[in-house]
Amino acid sequence: MTEEPPEDTQAPAPVRASGATPEAGATPADGGAPETAGAPRRRTRTALIVAVAVLVVLVVAAGAVWFGYATIAARLQAEQDLARATELVEEADLVVIAADEVVQAEVTPLLASEARDAKEQIPAAQEQLDEALGLIDGAYEDLSEENREVADALEDSADARQEMFVEADVLVEANSKAAAALGPAEDAVEALLAAEDRSEQAVERFNEHTEEGVTASKELTNQAIAKLTESKGLFEEAQEAFPEADFEPFIEYIDARIALLQQSVKIDETWLAGGNENLEKANELLEAYAIEENVVAALAETLPASETEPIAAAYAELTEDAEERYLDARDRAIEADGRLRELLEAEGS
């Protein structure tokens, strides 16, 4: 028989360690809702995670807005730089055209000043093209695909123009020298022909064998010497203007011709002195004159066909390679300009 416990005795409440999970069905002593250790802490952590997530979303959204704005701003700046580069190429083109006209022009004395003006403008135009190429390079990464095609064509156009300028500098300089030499050389030939004319007249008057005729011969011969001296000075001026041109054959001939005519004057003076002795002396001088005249005539046979021949020969030697490179760069510039025009027309349509 089992002994029953006293009625007022209760079983001890179960003991749990701090933070332990209560047994199923266990209730607090006050009969309230079950209490789970650490629950308030989990609600705080969850709220913190939610707050941080919202903050991250806001930061990412703000970054996306900033990135979008920065991208748009960069593209706008790139397009402005491309537009400025186009303006610079167009401004440089004024000098490109001026230089091209000089390069393509026929060499005349009037071309000299145009060539000098064009040559003086080339350095500034080269700087404009350098600036344009720098803007294109800096803008390229931020441009749209369509504008990159425009930038490529514009860059090719500017590069070709730069190469044209390099060669044009040589060609324009040669044109300038040739044009500057041409005028004096033409005047030198005119003076030389005038000297020959007076010399021929002097021979005719001397052959009259009269005092009046020989006196006129002496005067005409002195005029011929003066014209030869003028011609020599003009050839030297042409030589100075275009050092690469060889005018030395003309100068050598003129020196020999002056020396010959000085002998002619001496003959006239001896003849005019009168007397048999002087007449015999004049005849001896005439024999020596005839021999020297043959030497001078042989020099005349070696002269260039015209005064332009030395100029043309020197010009060709200076410009042959440069002209070929220039024309090649010119063709590439025209091709690039055509592509650029097509692209811009396509954008505008």
C-alpha cells in the first residue's frame, strides 16, 4: 500500500540553465505567455539588417544616378571637343588651300610673294591641327559609335593635312626661291641680248673704216659692256635668290664677253689714234680679237637653252620626292574628307 503525500505539498518547478530552451508546455509561474530568452535581441538585429539594406539600396541608387550623370556629362564634353576639333581643322584648311594653290601654281615672278605669305602661315596652322588631334584623342573613349566614326575620319583628315604641310614647306620654299630668281634671270637675259645687239652694231660701224664709224663703234661697244655688267649683276641676284640653281655658265660667259669687248674698245682707240704705226697695231689687235672671239663663241654654245633651265633643274632636284609625298597625302586628305562628309550627311538625315 502506497503512502499518499500530504495534500499541501507541490512538486518542485524544473530548473533550467540561463538561456536554455524551456520544455514543451512549460509556463511561467504567473501564468503569462511563454518567455523565450534572447527574442528582443533578434528583433533589434533584424531591424538593423533591414535599415542597412535600405541604406545600401539608396547608396547604389545614388551611385547609379551619379554614374549616369557623369557618363552623360563626359559624352557631352567629348562631343563638344569633337566639334571644336572640326572647327580647328576647318580653320587650318584656309592655309592648306593657300599652300596648295602655291604648290600647284605655275612659277612666275608674281608667285614669290604668295609663296612667302603661305609659308609664314603654315606653323600656326600646324599648331591648330595638333590641337585638333589632341582633342580627338582625348574625346574618343567617351564618344558614341557613330561619333567615333566621325572622329576617325576627322583624325585621318587632320593627319593627312599635317603631312601635306611637312612637304608643302619644302615645295613652297622651292617655289618661292624659283619665283624670286625668275624675274632677275629674265631681266639678265634681256640685258645680255641688248649687249649683243649693240656689239653687232659696233662691228658694223667699225667696218666702215671711217673716223665717224669707228667713234660710233667705240660708243656702242661701251654700251654693250655696260649692258653685260648689268646682266651679270642680275644673274648674281638670281643666284642669290635661288642658290641651288646654277647660273655660273651665264656669269662665266659674260665675264669672257666683257673682256673681249674691252679689247674691241682698245682696237677702236688705237685706230682713232691715227698713223700707220697705230693702224698696224690695230690690225694686230684685231687678229688676237678674232682668236679670243672664237673662244667666247664656244662658251656661248655651252649656255643653257634659256635662263629658266637652271631654275627648273634645281627645282626638280629639290622637290621631286617631296612632291610625290605631298600628292599622296593630298589624295588621302581628299578621301578622308569624303568619308567625313558622308558621315555628317547621314547624321543630319
